[in-house]
Amino acid sequence: MRPVRRRDREEQADAKPQVVQDLQGTADWGGLELEKSIINSILFMGYEKPSEIQEASIPWLLQDRDVVAQAVTGSGKTASFGIPMCNMVDPDSRDVQGLVLVPTRELAQQVQRELSLIGRDRGVGVVAVYGGEPIAKQIRALEHGMPIVVGTPGRLKDLMNRRILDLGYVKFAVLDEADEMLDIGFADDMEFILKRTPSTRQTALFSATIPGFIRGLIRRYLDDPRWIQLVSSSKGLETVDEVDQIFYDVASQDKADGIMEILDNIEEDSQILIFRKMQVGVDRLSKGLAGEGFAIKGIHGGMSQPERNRVMNSFRDGSLRMLVATNLAARGLDIPTISHVINYDMPENIEEYVHRIGRTARMGKRGTAVSFIGEWDFELHEQIVVKIGADKMIRRQFSFY
């Protein structure tokens, strides 16, 4: 049992959190009192008011409460923990005070960029550490003394074993996309890292689903957390309403004709993310569509990290409009301009389907998800209909049928 924090527990369980308003140099943002420098940064980023998940979680996090947040992807969760973290840490300290665990290097890079923007006017330094890049460069960044570290569990554990990374001063730890970290096999590493942070730290866990292991993790490492659930308890999983979910029945040999028909009917300035199961499938489809005149690239784990960075950066800045990716390469991808997600190959399960189509319709924007239902996908499709709801399904037929 970890020690109970010295914190007033007399408030009602469902009481509305009162944000402290007697701090010097604070201002109001959507009813939240924050450092003026933080508000300047988030307004610069385009956050005019808090999203639903931000409005529900930030007040509790500002009060030093642990939080478990279950929400659909694309709801603005990075800022939900990033704003309180950047508001809390001492930018002049060389100790690591904020720690964010993420499942993939792409998500580590994404979170590092967003936290750097949130904390830039306060002078909050943020470093990302992950595999696939020379560790020496990341060690040099840590030696400069960064108050916030974002990283994948494997690389964090490696740095800790090398005695490069000291987590003894962490005040605020975040498990982002906790269910994905579990799926990838980081369960032991997650516990290894948390055990080596102070028991008095504040902890937040964000996840689209809460499987059994995650519930055990919450019991062991979170202190009387506030639960925030922005998904339907009756359906178990819920996709954002702004996504139009379109389904085509198509034989495997006809998918190439189907993708051409889809792309020919999408506006030229749209940004499109296409999913395939296998790395070889990514290479074949991207080369085939490039041969048809489309400006398109592929990305998967078999590519070198510099090559992956170049492709992802061009997709992120909008110079590349079409990207073919495997599940792993696109996990945590947060690009608000993605208008269409196409499931050329269906995923293995409903959770992955929700994660995939959540790459579009970010932060309240509308988006379209197109799925090809092949010969082996009918069972999954039926499960999606039951879980997500038939009212969200749009059935269409290709012209060649």
C-alpha cells in the first residue's frame, strides 16, 4: 500500500471542483485559473476554450488529484494533462518533475511538441526519449536538465538502468494511451517505472478502454482518483459523432479498383490516411498509387527512424496529402487536418477500429472514415455494428458491382 497523501479528503465525492483563484500572475481560461504565460501559449495554439475532456479533468489535476480519464481518441487529452503539468513544474529546476509514458515514438514526438508549445512562455523544457534513434542525443538533452520527460517505457527503463534518468523528484506522472502500452507488451516496464517514482506523486491515466490489467494498475498506483468517463457505458466503446462511417463490401481482388474510385471522388486538398495490416502491403499500395499519379508515401516500422521522421513531418506540415500506414506507425498520430481515414485492410478488433477512425474529426472537426469489408471481415463488422450502433453505419456500393 502506498501512503495516503496529505490532502483534504472531506469534500463530497461529486462536488464541483473549485480552482484556486488567489495565485499571483494568473488569468482565466474557460473558467480555469492558470498562469498567464500558459494561457498566452494555449491561445496561440488555437485553444479558445476547453474541450469536454479538458473541462472535466483540468480542474481536478490543478487541485493535485489523481485522475482516470476514459475518452474517445481525438478529444484533446494531451492538453488535458499538459496544461496542468506545464502550469505546475518549476522551469528553473534541473530535476525531472513531469513524466509522460506513451506507447510509440511517434506519439512521444507528438506529445513533446504540444507540451513544448504549452510551456514555451514559461520556459518549460520538454525532452522526448524513445527507441529507434541514437540514445546519445537523448542523453545529452537530459543532461541539460529538462523538467518534463516524455518517453516510451522501453527507452525510459534503459535510461534508468544506465543511471542517466533519475525519477526520484517526479511530481506528476501520466500514462497516456495506457491500453495501447498494454497491447504492445509494456506492462512490466510500466510498473518498473512507476515503482521508482515518489509515492507522493500525482498520477493521471488516459485510456480509450479500461481492461483488467489497467484496473489493477489504477488500484496499485493511483490515489483515490477521480474517474472521468466520456464514452457510453452501455455500448462500451463510442466513436466521435463528427465521423461519417462509410462501409463498402468488396472482394480482395477488387480493392485496388475500389481505392481508385474512392480517391477520385475526394477533393484534391483533402488529407488522407490509409491503413494496411502489413508492411509489405503499405509498400505495394503506396507505390501503386504513386504510379497512378497520386502524391503519396508509406510509413511502417521497417523504415529507418530518419526516413519515418521525414515522411511524418511532411504529412504533418501538409506538404504530403496522402499517407499509407500500419497500425503501429499511426498510433497516437494527432494531425487535425486529416479529413479522411480509409481502412483498406480492416483491423483485428473493435478497439483498434476506434483508434484508427479517431485519427480524423480531431477537436470537433468533421471527418470521414471509409472501411472495406472483405471476405474475412464480416464477423468484425457485425461486432462493430453492435458496439458502435447501426445508426452510425453508412452502407455504399462500388460502381463496378
